Amino acid sequence: MSAILITYSSTDGHTLEICQRLQQLTQQLGHTTALAPLTQADVLDLDVFDTIVIGASIRYGKHQPQVAQFIRRHQPLLERKANAFFTVNIVARKPEKSRPETNPYLIKFLRQISWKPKLLEVFAGKLDYPRYRFFDRLMIRLIMLMTHGPTDPKAVIDFTDWQQVEAFAQRLCSRA
């Protein structure tokens, strides 16, 4: 079996939850899997991993800058290895925006980088109004109002399709 690194950028912690589930699933399938935030992945010896997976959340339509920075720093290494990239965003709650070829945030991000991940996925995120700071709660409610999403300030809704996460882990391991 292979050694897999799952590294991530998470704004509110839900991308980390998805990564933890991926780690659990890949380990159950017999792989050695490490988990590290992007901010700590640079100190790892990335050469020891057979597969590198990057997961990144979206806030206000953008991934955190460290995602593209990590990819640029390590692009030659990423291209030599099995790899995957996934994004987590609330817009993916809509079926017509839930696939790599239809998710506007993933499409825009891939145009900004020159790396072409070998495996792509999009997961719907989690809406957790009580957890957000005042400004974020206000802005996200406004965005949800404009996109016909939930606006109850007490709402906590996990839009993630966990079977989709399991299927991604299976595809990932079949390529590792």
C-alpha cells in the first residue's frame, strides 16, 4: 500500500472534518495516511509520500492564499506523484454546481494556477451561523438570501454528502 498525505486549508473547521474522514477511510483501505494543515506541510518531507491530496475551503468566493502558494512551491513534486485536489463550498449544495466541471469556484481557481490535479472533487460545505463572527454571519446571511439559501441565524446545516466523500476515498486509493 502507499503513503498518502492529506493537507488542507480550513476556514471554520469543516474541511478538516472532511479530511479526517478521508484519513480514516484511506487507512481502513490499508494505506498509511498523514494529515497536516497546509501551514505545517512545508516542514514535512513530502518526498516520502506516494500521493498528495490538497483540500481547501472557500470563503467569499476564494480559497485562502496559502493554497495557491503551496501549489506553486511544490508543483514539480506534485506533478511527479499521484495527487488530488478538492474544494469545499456552500454553493456546491446546488446539484448544478456540485461537480468539478460545474463548480464556479473550482473552475476559477484552476485557471489561476498551472498545476493540473489528477483527481478533482467538490464537496458541499457546512453552514454554521452560530459559530461565525458577527460580520461573517451578516455577510453569509446576505449571500444566502441572494442565492435562496437558509438565512435563519441559528441554523447549522451540513450539506456534505458523506457518501460522496467515501466514494472519493475509494477513487483516491485505487490510484494510489
